[in-house]
Amino acid sequence: MSDLSQTTFTLEDLRARAEGRGPIPAEVGLAVLGHPVEHSLSPAMQNAALEALGSKLRYAKIDCPPEQLAEAIDLARKAGFTGLNLTIPHKFEALNLCNELDDTARQLGAVNTLLFDGSRIVGFNTDGPGLVRAIREVFAFDLRDLRVMVLGAGGGAGSAAALQCALESCPRLVLVNRTEGKAHDIAAQAKKLLHTDRLEGPDDPVTVIPLEESALREQIGRTDLVINATSLGMKRTDPRLVPAALITPDLMVYDMIYRPAVTRLLEDAQNANARTANGLSLLLHQGALSLEIWLNRPAAVDVMRRALEQAV
Ligand code: NAP
């Protein structure tokens, strides 16, 4: 079989597979659809787990432009796939293509995992629950006990993180986004999910601030965990999101970026003796939860972690 970590299939390949022809091997019954998708580490992580669990199923990556998402999902179902992962830019559109949604997908307004159940398409979201597991693993804290600041709360990953914090009823939630209006939209959604008995003091439990030094300075002292969900930090030349002087040793800083492993934000946080972690643990745990949905059994998390560390 071709190395599924190295091969990116196309919609044309999926059409052929639905007609019983190559090049997608018959064992492939799981895949991630994205656009672009060639850099995805999910095939390496999922195939290592499938092998370790003794499953014959294999996982591929398929490039799918947004306008062809509905067709791609339909083809995968007809080809006998067990399910799919969805990544950029499909997580929102997929909501409308499911026959049934789990609670988290409905509450977060996004789907990253599909399960084919006969002719029915069931949508799940493992990004939010995956974040909860990741934070517990890397910082030994439950998200629900932390005062959280989400940088990039208006983006796909940031809005899922912010809404999961609301579902957890975190005692404080500060939303920051370059385009501030998007953070206000997410704040309005977050407030509907909060259990208001867990509020810290008389303040508004969800605060939106501009991405400006003075506003960050005012809020960061009342924050336990800073999550970077912006794409700033992927390039070495990217400017700082948070001035280094604002980071204190009592903070936990989680950067959803995992390539590079240490972003400038994490480097600044390490220099300030703050606790840090990158986004590899999120990738791991959302993937493990997806695998559990497809196979209905516990995933091989340690095998997946090792495969990811090797692949990255
Ligand atoms: P997205 O939907 O395109 O959102 C991008 C976010 O970054 C938006 O909030 C955007 O603000 C902000 N941003 C972009 N350029 C900026 C700049 N120059 N200054 C300030 N803010 C800027 O992307 P996404 O899917 O959420 O991904 C965001 C990051 O999370 C990426 O680095 C991605 O690799 C990472 N991620 C990691 C995982 C994981 O498993 N670890 C999963 C998903 C995503 P505006 O709204 O103003 O444009």
C-alpha cells in the first residue's frame, strides 16, 4: 500500500473508489477532508493507532475544495467508509450536511468528525473535548477551574476553544481577536452556554477586549491560562501577539501551533518561567476521541502520541 502519510488523494480518486476502482486502497475507510490538507499529520497518527489496535481499516487524506464537500461526503459514504475528519475550511459547512449532531457539535456550531451509520450521517465535534483533555494532560488542571484568555477567539480553532470554555463554565473568559466584531459574536454565543452560578465576582463572565497592549495588561493579571488560537507564530518573522513583559511566572500559556514546537510566544513564556505547551496535545486528543467514535473502543493514545512526535 502507498504510504498514506505521504499521499494526498483527490475528489476524482474518491469518485473512482466509490465505483470500486483505485487508487485509494480498499482498506481505506477513514480520511480527513481539507483544503489544503497535504500537511496533515492525522494519517500518521491514526494509522499507527489502527495498526496497534489490530484494525484492518486505514486512514487517508483527501483534498476537497469547499464547493465539493457535499459530494465528497456522499462519495465516502457510498464507498463504504466508516467516517471522516473535517478540517479547514469544512467544519462549519458540514453542520448542514449531517442528519444528526451530537450535543458538542451543536453547541460549538462546528463538526470535525463524521460517522456513517447506514444512510445517516452523524456529526461530532472532538476539538472542544480534545482541548479539555489536552489541558488536563499538559498542565494537570481542569479547564473548568481556570480563568482563560483566548487569543484569536473569532477564528475556527479559537471559537471552538472559547465555546468549550463556556460549556465548562470557566470562572472567567476573556476573548481577544484582531477583528473585534468576531469576538463579540462568539461572546454572545458563549453567554448562552454558561452556567451562571460559577461566575467570578459581579463582572461580566465573558469579556471582549481589543488586541492592544493596554487591554491585555489590564486583563492578563486576572488570567490563569492564555490560549493562542491565532495563526501568528507559525513564521519566525511573525510579530509578537503579547508583549513579553506582560507574561508572568504564574501563567500557563498554551499555543495551538505545534510547528514550530516553540513559538515566539512560548519562548517568551518560558523565559518568564511560565508553564507552556504547544498544540500537539490538542491534535492528539481530538484525534483519539474521533477514533473512539469510529471504532467504539478506547484509542491507543500512547501509540498515537509517539507517531505524532515522529511525524512532526
Ligand atoms: P482561522 O479560522 O483562519 O483563524 C485565524 C485566527 O488568527 C483569527 O482569529 C485571525 O484574526 C487571527 N489572525 C490571523 N492573522 C493575524 C494577525 N496578523 N494578527 C492577529 N491575529 C491574526 O484559523 P484556525 O483554523 O482557527 O487556526 C488558527 C491556528 O490554530 C493555526 O495556527 C492552526 O495551525 C492552529 N490549529 C491547531 C490545531 C491543533 O490541533 N493543535 C487545530 C486547529 C488549528 P481575524 O479574525 O482578525 O482574521
